[in-house]
Amino acid sequence: MHQKSAPSTSGAGVRADAGLRAELEAVLMVVDEPVPEERLAGVLERPRAEVAAALRELSAEYAAQGRGFDLRSVAGGWRFYTRETCSAAVDRFLLDGQQARLTQAALETLAVVAYRQPVSRSRVSAVRGVNCDGVMRTLVQRGLVEEAGSEPETGAILYRTTNYFLERMGLRGLDELPELAPFLPEVDDVEAESLEGTMIAEAVAAAAAQAADGSGEAGRAGPDR
């Protein structure tokens, strides 16, 4: 008669890991903005290193399987996004074929804010060569730009980009913007309505468009606001 072997403990580890993966999927399925690893570790009461490893495993697994969604680390946290190859189908479902994209003027203004922040509306207008008050209001309403205090010298309201901007651009941080700002002249040296200001605006907008094309603007989780 054979002696009964003791239950294996290896399976418990596998089940625990599977449980963590399932919990991460469940939490991330209901969030509307990227969640930092520290926050997930606290909620799930797991070590951050264990949570970070599980997130990366899930992300790689989804990519290898060619799923219709990605798990990405963007803007300091993790969130599910539509896979780029499936974005057209999502757009048709959500927007019925109508794209709600930024105008060229809004794109240029947003790019100037991204590179010059914190910056006032008057300084953005100086770079673009046109008044940008209306466009700035639109960017604020869409959650791409927010107030960031006031300028000590003039009291003018300063603006900066938001985490939502990073999310839409697919950037982990502003340091991932294309290297352009060091080569631009100071805003004070640019005359309003000047050809130089127009050229700078076009250069900045081109860099922002390049970042959007390479980051997954098409692979967004939902329609642009």
C-alpha cells in the first residue's frame, strides 16, 4: 500500500499569482484614468514589486495574443487602451464615423503650452502670432490644459498641460516630448503677428503631431473630447 503523498504547495503559489492577475484586471477594467503601481499595491495589499511584475506580464501576454486591447503604462499609471489596429472599429461604434479631433489652431496652441509651460495666454499668443483666448478655453474644457497659478510680475493666469494630455499623447511624462524647446527663441523675442512666430507655431505643432502619431492617439480608450 503506497503512502499518500503530502499536498503540493507549488499550486498555492500559482493560484495566488492568478488571483493577483484577476484582481488587477478587475480593478483596471473600471478606472477612467491611469492608476499608479503604488495605489494598486495598496488596494490589493500586495508588495509593489509583485504588482509591477504582474502588470508587465499581463501587458506582454495581451500583446503576444493580439488582443483587442493593450495594458499600458502612461502618465504615471496603468490603464487598458484600445489596440491601435482596432481603433477604427471603436471610433465607428462610439462616434458613428464622426471624428471629434482638435483643430489646427487648437493643436498649435496645445503644443506651445506643452513646451513653454507654465505659460500665460498672452505669451502663447505671441508665439502663435494670433489671439488664442478662445482656443485656450476649448483646451481647458476638454481637460487638456489647466490653470497653474499666476505670473508674479503681471498677475496673468498661467497654464500647463494635464495628466489627461499625457494620456492622450501616450507619454509617461513631459520629458518624452520631442526635443524641440531648447532650439526655440525666447517668447519675449518673438513679435506678435510676425512670420517668425508663425514658423515657430508650425514647428511646434509638427512635433506634437509626430508625438501623437507615434504614441497611440489612434489607440485611445475612447473618443477625443
